[in-house]
Amino acid sequence: MKFVLILMMCSYSANTCMPPLEWPQKFDSGYDCSIFGYEEAARKLKEIGKEEVNEYKISITFTCALFPEPEAET
């Protein structure tokens, strides 16, 4: 089984969230997916910048879900 990373960015001052983003890369383990999720969320928040993150109360959360691989044909 592979894991898929799904990122969600919300503004709590606007009480809204952007549509979830499914990361195109699949991960071999939940650990790898989670570490990448934390790193990517931090990168994005830094890219947006402290002032906007604080002004719009932006938060990025993520989940790592099992991604079923297609069954091999027999």
C-alpha cells in the first residue's frame, strides 16, 4: 500500500478553507508521508509570511491516507 498526502489550508478569520490539495507524489510509508506533510506545511506558511498568516489566521493541516494500488491482473 502507498500513502497519499492531502493538505488543507484554512483562514479562520474568513471562516473558510481552500479545496483540499492531493499531493501528486505517493509515499511508501505513513512516516514518510507525515514528515513530508509537516515540512511542506511549514514551507508554505513561510512562503505566505508571518504577517499574512497572523492577519488571516491561516492554518495548514494534512492527512496521510492509504492509497489503494491497482490489483495485478492474473
